[in-house]
Amino acid sequence: MIEYNNSANGGTEIMARKLESLLPSHFLDRFQIICGRVSNLDESKIRILWIHDTPYQIDNKHLENNGWKSFHKIVFISHHQMEEYVKEYKIPYSHCTVIKYALDSIDFYPKSKDKISLIYTSTPHRGLEILVDTFEKLCNEYNNIELKVYSSYKIYDRTEQQKNFENSFLFRRMENNSKIKNNGFVSNSELKKSLSSSHIFAYPSTYRETFCLSLLEAMSAGLLCVHPNYGCLPETASNWTIMYNYHENTIDHKKIFYEHLKYSIDNINNLEINKMLRYQKKYINYFYNWEKRIEEWINLLESTYNLSPNKTITGVKFEYQ
């Protein structure tokens, strides 16, 4: 059994649904794999906590005071994330493992030599305003650029946040700019098609990512990716991207992002850059495919299959304010 928010369609849910479809049924019967919020622990099953978020969210308070002992194993999605949890909750390394995300390869198509398409595929609060400000400035220098925005809180089924976003000045600016295509929420398959025809993944992230499926997808599609060295982005990028030093001050962040985005636009048709992007795609497709990832999951579950469900604290219920 894999537990996740069936109303949401973010990276966590995409990974959970895919894993659920690939795991042999006897594992699903034997294990309780929990993604995100913990409500009840099934003391008849071996319990795996599969953490996708940062350690500082309120949903993780149950890990305090040795609460991590309620689980037979804790799975993290990056080494960076695991280190933060180990430090915050004093979890032994031996109780942890890292199994990263995976994806189905995205088709690579030759890009337009004339119009240069920038794309943003994350939620609005992760740097979209910085991108729109920077793009508007770049529009004064380039006639051949466009920005495709796929950003919505609908992906997490957050109706109130989406309503506030649609009433914001940022949203109106995007709607009124003929060079910005404000696409909102679309299916993951439609998003991947749009990535295939884009040139630059523009992500001035202000969110401390624990991994980044959006970046991974963009790299698989052969995009030149521009982002800061914030959170787990360096680990996800693996030295293939245009990465710059993150700055806490928004004004300074915009200046740094502008310079790197301008460089990327000027060099997007450079032969060496295009050669590098093809190697980047091969790297992502080799290390982040589901054939490798399901093997890692099966190895983990087989290694814990014969543990007693009662080995750790059981019958725990979690309450949230």
C-alpha cells in the first residue's frame, strides 16, 4: 500500500503513482509506504516513510522525540535532504536511505533557430515573479523571445491559493504581455510536449528544493537550464546546467539571474552548448530511468521484507493543528 494525496498532481504524486504501478503486488500487501502527511500507522505492515518535503514543515513534527522509530526505514529523495533531516531530528544514518526520482525519457526535437522559448514549470511562489520581472527587461533587448509559464496551485488542489494568484498583479501582468503564454495547469504529458519545443528552462528558485522533478524533466528534454545553487538544485543538476550563486536579496537575485539568462539566450545556438545538452540528456536518461529506480526499491523492500511489523513503536496516531 502506498499512501499519497490522490487529489494532487505534483512530483510526489507522480512518483507515487508510478511506483505503485511498477511494484509487484506482494510488496504492496506487505508494506505501508507513506508519502507526505502521516495519519495512521498500520501495525500489521512494515512501515516505510518516503519523505519529499523539507524538514521544517509542520507535517514532520511527529519525527521529534524519536518519532522516527515508528518507521522501519525512512526513504529520502536526495542526499542533501537526508543530511538536513539527520541533523534536525537526530535520525541515525543506518535508519535512512536515498532513492532519487526517476522519469520516462522525454523526446528530443531540434529547436527553432529563430524564436527562443523560455519555460517555467513550477508553482508561482518559487521564483515566478523574479522571472517575469527579468523577462520584461529582456524583452527590451530581444525581439525573438517568448516565455511559456505552466504555474498553478491546482497541481496541489489548493483552491484558495490559486484564487489569490489569479487575482494578483503578477497574474495580470502575464495575461497582458503578448510574449508570455500563461498556460496554468496542464497534464504532465502535455507539459513534456511543450518542454520538447523549448530552449531554456528559466528557474530563479527561491524555494529550498529537496529535489526538483521540473529541472530533471527539462534536462531530459535537452533544455539549457538556468537556476541558482539553492537547496538540492546542485545535486539534481550534476554540473550540467547554467548555475549561479543564490542571493537572499531579491533585487540582487534579479541582477544575477538577468546576466545568466542573457548569456543563455545569446549562446543557445552555440554548437558546443548544443553538444553539451545532448550529453546532458543522455546522462539524465541513464541515471534517472525507472528500470534502475524500481530495482533500488525492490532491493530495499526485499532487505526489510522479513522484519517484524512490531519491531518499532506501533499503533501511533498523529494529530495536526
